[in-house]
Amino acid sequence: MSIDARLTELGIVLPQAPAPAANYVPFVLTGSHVYISGQISQTPAGLTRGRLGADLSIEQGADAARSCAISILAQLSAAVGGDWSRVVRAVKLVGFVNSTPEFTDQPKVINGASDLMVAVLGDAGRHARSAISATSLPLGVAVEIEALFEIR
């Protein structure tokens, strides 16, 4: 099944790749890799803000991570000019979770992004990963995730 077909099956319409909010580029192509800058938790309704362990549940955090993954896929599509056949695999995700010092379920939150990568890319979506706690994230968002992909 093609990536476009999987996205349709999942009811996902990729947004325009989000523009950078500061002095950086949204992705860098180098050799056979695409490095995607951190994508923050946002949906068409706006930013997903809050702290895990204070005012957001694990499920809300996982949804926030899933929204980051959708933005990552939008950036990846832009990087390969919409040619999904160039995508070899997801290599690594690095997830940052806005959480209280006592919160220890960062991996469960970032699973929202990891699960989506596998749902969309199949086995090529399986990746190495880090799930890190942060005391604060830009604009007060709940989650930020950066990614690395191998391409042809």
C-alpha cells in the first residue's frame, strides 16, 4: 500500500509544511538523510499546550505527539518533493515532553508519534528514539519532536 493510501485510510490530510518560527530551516537534506527540525504539537485548531503530570493526561500527550508526527510527515513530503518512493526509512525520533519533575511516562507520550510512523510507513517507520522530559517548551506546547529519515 502506498504512503498516500495509508494516509487516506487513516483519515490524515497532511497540512502545508509548517514554516520555521525563528532563524532556522525546517529541514536539511544532506547525502541520503533528511534532518527535520523540531515540530511542535499543533492541530488546525491551534497549539496543544500544557504540562504532562499537571494538566494533561498521557492520552492527551500522545495525541499531541501524533500531531507532531503529522507535521514531521508534512516536512518530509516537502523535502522529497512529494515523492514518497524516495523515503527509505525513519531512522530516529527525538521527543521532548513538557512535564513536571515527577512525570516519568515520556515514552508513552512519544508513542503517539512512533505509532503513527509505523502506521504510515509500515516497517520502514520503525526507528530509534529518545523521549526526554523538559520543564518548558516553546510557546508552552506539550510536545516537540525532531526526526531523521534515510532517503534515496
